[in-house]
Amino acid sequence: MKLKGKKIGILIESDFYEHEIWYYKYRFREEGVELHFLTRLWGQPSITFKGHEYHAPFECHESFEEIDDEELKSYAAIIVPSAMVSDRLRYTEDLKKLPPATEFLKRAFANKNILKGIICHGMWLVSPAPELVKGRPITCHNNLHGDVVNMGAIYTDEDVVVDDDLVTGRSGDHAHLFAKKIIEILTEV
């Protein structure tokens, strides 16, 4: 259990890629990680989301909106998964304000001690705050190539790319490589 005592937060919403989320659920816990799935609860005690492929239910009880900066510092990593999770989380009621999930991600990016992991379409959550990846080498799903170039990122044609405190992955099908790299980095810290 290489990562015993470390906390990882994974953002979750409807249309998540089941194979990816199930893999993280078991693989990170296998290493001793204290795993937290975080979402926007909209004032409810929990929300049950449905997966993209099999419509598998996933119940979430934790809100990233309730995490203050002090608690955020206790996380070793924050992960934005693939599929439609980030598209759903980038909703905002007020277009003059950043989506709450993007604000949360900005706070994580402000702390270099927190490893940020973004895979596949997770890059959509960054689009309202392109300064987070501007000038940084990243990878993403092929469908988002133009988006990341327009955000000023340096697209890198690899399955997993590491740039200091940022790990990016090409697609949900690369979740095993992405998680392996995150485990390697957190083991060294």
C-alpha cells in the first residue's frame, strides 16, 4: 500500500465512463488511497448519477463546493475524468462567473503540492480558464485537439503527458496508464 494516508478527489457527474471510474475506485484503494468522489450536490445530501455505457448508478455524497482551501490542501491529487462529466460540471447559472467546478479546479491549480490529473474530455472543464494550461504540454482526446490548441496549450501526441504538477491522459481507455503515472508520482512525493 504505497499511498496509505494520501487523499485523492475525483470529480463525478452523469454520463461518466463506467470502466474508468470503476478502475479508479479499485486501483487507487488497492494502494491505500483515501478516495473521495466529489460533485456539485445542489443542496441535496446525495445525487445518484448514471454512467454513459451501461447507465450504471453511482451515488455521490460529497460536494467540492464545501471544500475550503485548508481542506483542499489535504488532497494529494484532484482528478477530472473522461466522458461527459466535465461538460456537465462546467454549467454555471451566471455566465459572468466561472462554473463552480472550474473555480474549484483553479484553486487546486493554485497549489503546486496538489497533483492535477485531467484525462480525455476532462479538458472541457479547463476551457473557461485556459490560463491553467496555456503554454503547458498536454494530451487529450483527439476530438479536443483544436480546443486545447485554442487554449494555448502545447498538444503532445502521447497517451499520458506529465508537466510538473499536471498529468493528462488521452482517453478513458488509457485510464490504466494515467492512474499508473499518478500512483508513480504520488509514491515519489
